[in-house]
Amino acid sequence: AQTVTQSQPEMSVQEAETVTLSCTYDTSESDYYLFWYKQPPSRQMILVIRQEAYKQQNATENRFSVNFQKAAKSFSLKISDSQLGDAAMYFCAYRRGSDSGGGADGLTFGKGTHLIIQP
Amino acid sequence: NAGVTQTPKFRILKIGQSMTLQCTQDMNHNYMYWYRQDPGMGLKLIYYSVGAGITDKGEVPNGYNVSRSTTEDFPLRLELAAPSQTSVYFCASSPRWGNTGELFFGEGSRLTVL
């Protein structure tokens, strides 16, 4: 079974600074996806960024980027120029790809990191 | 765009009562999921379905039942509510083909069992 580990229960960063959230995962599959979801106090699960395992290039979405180290099974999220609206729970998640059974059994989540933005 | 719609958003139950959480999606997705989220924890999979008439257990299925009679609807049934089922429940869906991997989530339903 796949596991996802987020070792930082809480992180704090000053507004406009950069913060990195850590995630490691364990899998024997070669085809998979990795995600970061944001959950603000509204509870809504919002996709932040996606990485396909076969792509060597790290994904980037505006101020959000990842450092994907496939051999080390590490998938960290970097938030640049932190804003007050970035305050939320952040969940790292894993899903098998179509070559590994199609991922019909959905996402496996880590326990989350609570990100606090200090004004 | 409605996406994934869950009802109710909040509910308080007494121990032993039964209820159904409704979930419907208008994106014609084959795959649908029910997760629960306990305080300070990630989401855990309760049940999932790959299409109408097909359901399967996830990591934490005890105390729940599901059905999938149509592509759009995937209700979650709690037969004898227990305090351990106090949680936030999320329904989600994704397409089978042309899959970018992500799940599309409803807004969640907060259930309290007293």
C-alpha cells in the first residue's frame, strides 16, 4: 500500500517570505501522480499543483513550485512571496496512474501541514 | 458550474440514528469517492465506485454503506450512528479517461454524533 508522510504539523512564515513544505511517499509503482491540495477554513479542497511521475521537470504554478525527487521519493512544495490568503492546511497526496491500475481507488493523503502567515 | 454537490452541509445525529449523505456530480465522471476527515488528520477513503452498479471498500468502510444506481449519484448511508463517526465527509469524483489524476471535491458535510 502507498503511504504519504508530512513531517511538519505546522509551519509559520512572514508575509512576502518563502516557505517550503515537505512530503515523502512510499510506492513500488512507476506510474503515478503527486498533488498538493490547499484546505482553507472554508473546508473546500483546492488543487494547488500536480506532478506526473514520468516528467522530470518540476511543476510550477505562479508562486507555487515543487521539488520532485523521484529516487528519494520526495515531493516538497515551495511557496514564494507568501500572502495572507495562503494560510491554510496543505495536504500532499498520491494517486496511481493508468499504467499502475488506473488509480480507481483515488488519492492517498498525508496528515497535512498547517501553514500560518505572519503579517 | 455545479461540479460535485453534497447535502446536507451540517447535521447533528443522536447515537443509533440513521442518515444518508447525498452526493451528485454533473461532470459525467465514472469514478466517485467518499472520504472522511477527522481533526488534525488527512482524508481517509471510506468507499469508492468506478461506475454505476460497482462499489468497493476503502480504508475505513465499517459502519457505512453506499450504492451507485446512476453515474451522477453516490449516496453514503450511516445505519447506526456512533460518536466515532463524528467527522467531516467529502465526496469527490474524477473521469476515467483523459484522466489528469486530480479529484474534484464537494464542499464537505460536517456530521456530529451525540
